[in-house]
Amino acid sequence: MSTSDYDPACLPDLLPLYYRRLFPFSQYYRWLSYGGVSKNYFQNREFSFTLKDDIYVRYQSFTTQNELEKEMQKMVPYKIDIGAVYSHRPSQHNAVKSGTFQALEKELVFDIDMTDYDDVRRCCSAADICSKCWTLMTIAIRILDRALREDFGFHHLLWVYSGRRGVHCWVCDDAARKLSVAARSAVAEYLSLVKGGEETVRKVVLSDPIHPFINHSLSVVERYFQQYAIVDQDILGSKESVDKVLAVFPVDRYFFKEGSSVSYDLHFSCVSVKSNSKKGGQYFDKEIMLQYCYPRLDVNVSKGVNHLLKSPFSVHPKTGRISVPIDLKELDTFDPFEVPTISLICEELEKPRAEEAEEDDMKDKENEQEAGERRRIRDYKRTSLAKYVKVFDRFLEAMARSRKGEMLKKSGEIEKDSVFHIHLILAFTLQMD
Amino acid sequence: MQFPGRRKKLIGSSQNDLYDHCLQFYGQPPLENISLTEFETFAVERLKLLKTVENLGVSCVKNSEQYTKKLDAEISKFFFNKEDGISEYEKRRKDHISHFILRLAYCQTEDLRRWFIQQEMDLFRYRFNDLHSKHKTDFLHKNNLKYETVSAEEKKSLQDKLIASSYGLSGTKVEEHDVYKVPFQDALDLVRTRKVYLLAGNAYIPHHEIVTIVLNDFRTRLSKALAMTARSLPAVQSDERLQPLLSHLSHAYVGQDYSIQKNIGKISLEQIDALSGKSFPLCMRHLHKALRENHHLRHGGRMQYGLFLKGIGLSLEQALQFWRSEFVKGKVDADKFDKAYAYSVRHMFGKEGKRTDYTPYSCMKVILSNPPSQGDYHGCPFRHSDPELLKQKLQNYKVSPSGTNQILELVKGMHYQLACQKYFELTHNVEDAGFSLNHPNQYFTESQKLLSGGRDIKKEVDMSQRSQENPASVTRPSQANSKQAHEEMGDLDSFFQDE
């Protein structure tokens, strides 16, 4: 699968094809409608588009799936962002009395960007990524996914490859969408361990007692540390990099000798250290592992209810890659360089079709609109996009099942309530006599 | 059509519904008619309770035995009714109504609101902690705080994790005390700092932290409510019956008001200079010095200082002489003084106009009302002086640097009366002032008591033979000789014992 064929100059030709025949509109609409439980949930959702020549338009909103399709096919956005669900239709926000147009709900989101790890990556920097540093994303996903599910009780998480150098997480539970700004920021801070910017050398500070969350995270890091840090990143490979590691904690407090570079075990025993001081330094090995590997998230992205984030299945203009959902069951084998580009899937679309296709063509002639959808479904299935749409489908199924479960529970409660009400009315009327 | 039988039953049940717990969040305002007398009584009594809460919070360690005993006594007093057996319903009703009346009085300024919220929170904390575990959970549920207690088995299985996540938790504590399960959205401060154990969206909060959470909720609600009350206050204030009471309440000082002059003529004018250094609180010392230096004081200063002097025992004639002699040294000639200023001195003593209600200002009044501007010397130096200037002044008055720092710390924490108390302790060379400062005249009285401490025993013997105190002639020494000054203190002492 050659993905080096992508040329940004082709976007104007590829995008219309993508939006006409490949973009999974019906799943997309299904997702953002959330079962139609809340009225106007889809209609009040803000989208923003970046058009050709970097023209940026906000407050786009649509009343039906059909309208969404038509508009996207017409405007051909280079980038698509998803914002909040507002109190009114975003496209009419100017007509609303000032102060009453408000962002009400949105998924809880996280953005992990590889550039935030530049101080601890030796293989790449800035927008570049490679297989050696991609492990950082794997570690980040494992740690955050566990915490969001086990600690915070969320169930419906969609992890998406951003298309270039990071991953996004969309937490879609009902409770998550209703979180306040304060709550989002509290969750993000709970999940933050690496603090400090350019000026800070020691970015992780641990002290007793160690919170269970940190212990869980450490066990994930430890699983990957040897391969990632010692082998791939080779952080002990040169004097310079060793110095950098040791710079994290005050050298003068420690006596150390460099061990042989042959075998390292997880606990950093190549450098044996005697601590002369009681305070600090008892967890230095853990701190170093965390500083090199623990997820670095941008709290500001997660905090805002009205924050706009790149949409799943949008195209990354620079790399051509589609922002695809990541299947956590195959996380360890996920390769960002295998993610299909728009040129690849358009190319796959042009390949000659098998005979069954002709039968379907006949059925299509009967009903145009349904035909369009059916065709689209058949189309993406013929491309490398298929398996990613399947991941998305499973995600949507899980949410639908859980909604059904909720409804059954609620109707059970309502039944109980109405029985009680009847009793009360009876009792009351009896009294009146 | 009337159904009297059913009516009565409904009222009974609505009573129970309204106050279904002895503690409440004061979410709903009372909706009944009450008499003005009850209105006033309830308000004043609650204010006394809150003042006690404040005093105890300052003088005792919270939750110490002393604190508990005293506060308990005061709360019982609040709920006590002269008739036998005040019902639970009536207690709760009084609690409810009195709280809302005080909201009206205390919503107007930031200072008042802060004070009110602080005392109500302390009171609430005490009463909540006093509840039985089951009643605590009851209260939480009744107020839609979905906090469940964790079962013993679950506690045991999570014990290590709980200890590793919460500050100050040990194995025994987990066993003995309740742990609450709270949706994490209700414990954001603990979540944000990762000071709590989270599982499946719930925060596991040990007992001592749940109070903090409940209190935060209480504070938020009360703060919002007070802001709303302030907006609707103009409507309430237009009611003539209520306006004077509410105004009085918010400036109320609920202790001795030094309005009754017991000690008239006991102090000679010559003593004032010496007294100002020894027994005057800083505000009055400051005013006296300014008067001596400038031979003048503006209205605010004249009122604050003049009434204080009345409270320590200056007679009207003395006061007139005092002010005139000082003003005449300045730009005012005797005639002008008699025309313009003498009137206001007589007014202070209730000899002019119809109001005789000028009582010496309490600390609260001095701190809260009429802040000084350029050219004024009144107010509370701990509240109104720039800290640098205050520091200099204290140093001039020979307060030690460490003492000055202690005072400045208290000022930073806005504990102005405590700062003055500290000043008392430092200038009188005692560890503990032995009283809770509320009034400048109280400062003076206590100071005098302390300075003549040794004379107490001797005076007690005399007391048995004394009938009515009688303004003895006070010696007028020509020199402010320390020995003679000491004797004078002794003489002054005799009438202070009357209290």
C-alpha cells in the first residue's frame, strides 16, 4: 500500500470524491444524534470548516443528515472541526438575543500531541513521528483509557488518530457531555503528572503516599519502558543523553557509576545510585520513567465546553491521512504509517468491480437516495477505510445498546411511580367522603 | 366547603414536611406571618449566637472541649423557650426564620456578607459534626446530596487504596469512621488535586473530608443567596417598621454598650495624657495624639473620641473644658468654639436635640462604618492604616519587632480586633488578654483592671463597707509622677470594681 503518493495539490480533486462516495455520513449522523434522545441535539451542534485558501468559517449547523451531506459536498472543506451543542442553532446565532446563545454540552475530549514530548524524544522532533516514538501514543492511550473507564466510570470512548502526530479521545457518555468547565478541568488535572515547561528540568515529583492512579500508570509505563526508552530511544546510549537523564535530579546528591551497556532491567539498574538525602529521590526511577513516557495532555483543550476539535474521518491536509478511529484491541500493532491516505482510498475506488456490483446497480435505479447510500456503503467497503468504519460501527452499537438499557431501566421506574400515584389518588378520594 | 378535620391533619403533616430534619440548608424562605416582636427577638437572639460563635472561634481551639461546651450552652440558650418544652418544630422554625432575617441585615456589604457566611458556616459545621452518623446521611439525602456511606466489606477491600489516596487516613480510621461514596462531580477539588480515591465515577471520601464538601456547598449556596437578597433589599428597606431594626442589627454590638455613665468625674483631665499611653486602645491613642498635635479633630474623630471619653467617665463640663482648651490652642477662638463646637459636645451627652442615644462606638462600628479619608484620624488603625505606617507607629510605641510582626499577620488575615488584642497583650506584658475585644471602652476597662491588679484584694475589704459609690475627689497632681500616677490608678480602680 503506497501512501507516499499523496500530494496536497490533489486535494481539490480528491476531496469532492471523498465526500461524495466515501465519507461515512450515516454513521456520522447516527453518532452525533445520540439516539435522538435530546431534541435538536444534532441541529444545535456547531461545526467549523476550513475551506480552500485557509478560509475559516464557524457556526455551521445542519438540520438533517441530507443537509449535512449537501453542504459538505458543496463547500468541500479541507478541515472539519466539531464544536459544542448550543442552546440554539449555531447558524442562527446572530439572530439570538445576546447572552442567551450558550454552549450547553459537548463530549469530553483529550488531545495528545507528539510535539509536547520533544524534550524527551531523541528520534524526531516537531511534526515528525516514527515507529520509535509512536510507542508514546500507545502508552498514553493505555493509561488514559484505563483511568477514564475505571476511575471515572466512563464507558464510551472513541480514540482517533489525528492524521499526523497525535491522537484524540472523545468521551461520549451522557454524563461526560454534560460536564461543566470546572469538572473537565478537574478531570484533566487529575490525569496530569508531567508539569512544567522549558524552564523546568524535573517535571514529575512524587511523594508518599503514591496514589493508586499513579501506580496503575506506572505499571503501564514499566511494560513498555525497556523496549521504548532503553532500546528504541536509547536514552542511555550517549554521555549527552545520560547527562540529560541525570539532570532531572540533583546530581550532587547522588553517587553513581555507569554500568555496562549490555543488559538493562526495568528498574534502571545500569546506573546504581546511592541516595544521601532523605527527602526526594526515593522515587527518582519512577519519576524518570514518568517524565519520559507519561501522557502529556493540553488541559486547555479538555477544559472548554465550546472548544472545537478536529472531526473523526476528516482529512489531514498535510499528510493526506484520514483521521480514523483506533481499535484498542489491536493497539499494539497500530501503525500510523499504515493509515490510508485520501489518495489511496480514491485510487482503490477506481479499481474494477466484481459482478455482484451489476446487480446492485439495478436495485439502485429504483430509489435514488437510498441508492446513493447503499453505493457509498459498498464503496468504502472496497477500500482500506472499511476496517476503520467497522471500528466506528462497533462503537456506535455499544452506545445504542447502553441507551436501550437506560430506557428500560427508566421505564421500569416510571411504572413503579405511576402505581404509587394511583394509590395516592385513591387514598385521597376515599378521604374526601 | 370546609373540611376542618382534614385541614388540621394537613397542617400537621406540612409542619413535619417543612422541617424534616433538625439541620437545614436554608434553601426556602419562611412563608408565614409573624409579629414584629417575634421578628426582632428571633433576630437579636440569633445574632447573639453568631457573636458567640465568633468569639469562641477566636478564643478557643475549634472542637476542643472548651469550645464544644461553651457553644453547646449557647445553642441551648438560643433554642430555650421560657415556656416548658419548646417543641422540636418551634426550635427548627426559630432557626429557619432567624437565619433569614439576619440575611436581610447582612447582605448589604462585602464585609457583612463575609462575616455572616463565616459564622453561619462555623455554626453549621459544629451542628453537623454533632449529628449521629445516620442523621448525617439522612441530611445529605434530604438535600439531594447523593452521598452514600460505604459498606464495611467494601471499605475493607479498598482499605489500602483509600489510605494511599487520602490525606491523614490510617487503617484504624478507615475501620472506625464512615467513608462516603460521592459522584466525582461533587468533589472536584479533591479530584483535581488527586487527593481522593476514584472508582467507577465515584469519589471515596473519608468522614473528615465530607464536612468540607458539605460546607463548600453551604457556602456557595449562601453566597449566591445573599447576593440575590441584596438586590431585593430596597423593597424591604422601604418598610418603615423593618428599616431601623435591620440597620441596628447590622451594626449591632451585643454586649455592654457603656452608655450608662457610672464613673462620672472619676477621671481628671490631667490624667488623660498618661492614660492614653497606658490604657487607651490604639485608635483612641491615635486620636488623642492627633488632637494634641493639631489642636483639632474633624467630626468623625470628635464623635469617636468624644463618646469614648464619655464612656470612660468624663462629665459634660469636663468634656467641654477638654475640647475647648485644645481647640483654642489651634485656630479656633473661644467664642467660635462656644458657638460651633460646644453644641456638638453637648449633643453627645444628650443635652441637645431629641436623641440621647449616642453610645460609644463598638469595634465593629469603628471598623465597618465611616472609613477615614485624608485629614481624618478616626477609624481602626488596624483596619484603616497602611501596614507600613502601622508598623512605624507600633515601633514608635516601643512594640517589639516580633510583636509587630504578629500584629501585622493578624491584620493581613483581617482579624483587626485580634490585632488590637495582641497590642493589648504586648503593651501590658501579658500572655493572654483574658477577654475577647469588642469595644474600645472594654479595652480601657480591662487595662485598668490589669494595671491595678495588686489592689484588688485590698479593695474587696473596702467594698463590704461601701454603699453607693460616690464621686470621691480625685487628687490632682501637679507632676505626672509615676508613683502618684500609680496611686491615681488605684483610686480609679475602686469604681471600676462596681461592674
